[in-house]
Amino acid sequence: MSEEISRVRTGLPQNLTERFAHRAAMMKPSEIRSLFAVASRPDIVSLAGGMPNLSAFPMEMMATVIEKLVRENGQEALQYGSGQGHPKLRAQICDVMALEGISAHPDDVIVTTGSQQALDLISRIFIDPGDVVLAEAPSYVGALGTFSQYEAQVVHVAMDNDGLIPQALREAISTTRASGRKIKFLYLIPNYQNPAGVLLSPERRTEILEICNKEKIFVVEDNPYGLLGFDRPSPDAMRAEDSENVIYLGSFSKTIAPGFRVGWALVPQALKEKLVIALESSVLCPSNFTQLAISSYLSDQPWRDQIASFTQLYKVRRDAMLESLEKYFPKGATWTKPGGGFYVWATLPEGIDTKALMPKAIVGKVAYVPGTAFYADGFGTREMRLSYCYPTPERIRDGIKSLGHVLETELKVRELN
């Protein structure tokens, strides 16, 4: 080693965190990401991740779409595009949202790299350190991580099998403001919520919108699962009822394929310019290629039929999970019965800590996500999220059977002690 290289290396700080910005301390790995290495093992039945199941996706059809796109429109597809998103795709997104009652203009649509980027941009625009974001209890782990990075305080609002409880929202607003804190927005997933799987009732949607309008609080409606209802269509989106106070987030990750990373935000006109500026400062422009691939697919293929195929696939898996939970889970456990989407939320008997139980579940060849991942305040120790979207029905049954055995064994040990 040369003297110069040695001098440079010894001059490096022992702890690079000394150079980090203050907000870097808020950047922490999610409990789901930390499970990936284990849950991806072929011998483990993973009921943890929320990966869409692409076994029903027409790969040959998509290959034809992309081949035609490059051959006939490659000059545009492989070039920089509009910071707000391709105009044709924005118009098609309006057609997709119309299925849930939304009447929108393409000028108010901003295409993003998945809806997660839209959530990040909204947080960047609205949140100052110490501001409050209201969110369902439990809530989406990706949203909680974003709010934390922007140094927001998350105040959870109770929910039940019909979604967020309006009276609990009123109480959360009153308590938060009485403490002198500023509320920036309410974040919720009204359709087949992640992680709880519940559907917000139409009556509550209206009441929540009225509360937020009265209190001058924006509603951020995250809706990746709205078209994945199993037995009947979802209620109209909240954005369909209120175009001025609702920021709507959508994604093609669940209805086409996540690898394209195409999502969008539909925003009130007054917010559009700030959101576009924030987007351009982040990526300059989203991928023109993936946008045009999605656009070509929507133009040329029976995408509504494809969504119906996905829905049927997930319904069969949901049924396998619910039947297995009834058969193998211990007395005293309860769980939601989702009418769509990807997830079941289970609550276990007193004394069970789902995070502490995880190593034993892995020994039993099954993985899930502990409930604490979905709370900002340490709650959820007796809860777990179970995902049925990816494994086969047979693997789901095997996984729930193994998990049920782990739980029964744990409860017997506790009885003896």
C-alpha cells in the first residue's frame, strides 16, 4: 500500500454518520424489507410480501406490445419525456379512474414512478418537522416510513371492519390541535386496506370528507387495490365526491405489473405546479418508455378482462387462506375477511408477541409481517399481516397450517408457565 493511499484511508472518519443530515436519522429499514432474505427462501411459505402474482399475466401479449412500441415508436419511447407524464397516458388514466366514479381532466394528472413517489413528493411539499399526519391504525408501512423521513409525527386513528371511524377522527383532530400541533393531511387507503384488508363504507367516506373539509385538512386517498374487488365493485372513490380537498394516488402495479413502476397523482389544480416542480427536481421526468408501454397496452389489449383474471386468481387464494385460518388457528384468534385486495389482518390471543414469535415461525417454514411494522407508536404486538396474493392455494394452506401449529405450541408453553 502506498504512503498516499494509507494517509487517505487513515484520514477517513471512523463514523460517517457524523456527516449525515439530521433527517438521515429518520431513515430506518422497514420490518418487511428485513424479512426479504428469509422469506425469499424456496423452503419458506412467505405470507409476508405483497407481490402481485403475475402467473395470470399475458407475457407473450406484453412482449408483442413492447416489440411493436420499439419498432414503430422507438424514437419517442426511448427519449426524454414530459415532466408531468405523457399526455396520452394521462388521458387513459382518466378513463381508468372513471371506473370508480372519478371525472378528471388529464391536465390534473401527474405520472410518477409508482404511487410511492407521489406520496414522497406530497410529503416533501406539505410536511415541516413536527407536523402531524393522521393515518389509519394500522397503516401502510411504506407511508409510515416516508412520513418519518420528513420528520412528521403520525397520529393513528382507530378503524374497524368498516374502515376508519369518523368519531375517532374527530377526537384525534381535537386532541392534536389542543396540544398545539399542526395537522397537514389525513392519509388513508379506503379500498381493501393495506394491511387490514377492510373496505371503508360509503357512508363513512362522505362523513370523513365532511369532517376534513370543515377542519381544512387535505385527504390523501391511496387506492392501489380499488379495482380488485372480488364479489362486487368498490364504492366510488372519495375523489369522485370531492375534487378540491382530495389528493388521489393510483398505480398500475397491482392491475398490470409492478415492474413498470408507473403510478400517478390526481391533484387539485392549486397543487399541480408545486407537485410537478417537486417531481422534476427529483427525476426530471419519469420513464417515457414504461409510460408508453403501459399506454400501448391500454390501447391495444383487453385490460379490463385482465384485471378480472387477476381478481379471480386472488379470490381463490383469499378463500384458501380464510378456510385455513378457520381450520388451523387457535381459539381466541380473530381476523378480517377482505372483499378484495391482498391481505388478511389477524389478531392473536393475549400474551402472543408476533415479532418475538417470528424466529419460531421461520423454523416452522412460514413467514408473515409482525403487526408493529404498521404502527408508528409501537402498537400491534398481538397482530400480524398475512398476504395471500403470491403463493399458490396449496402453499397458503401449508403455511397457515404450520403457523397455526407454531401458535398452538406457544400457547401451550405459556399455559405451563
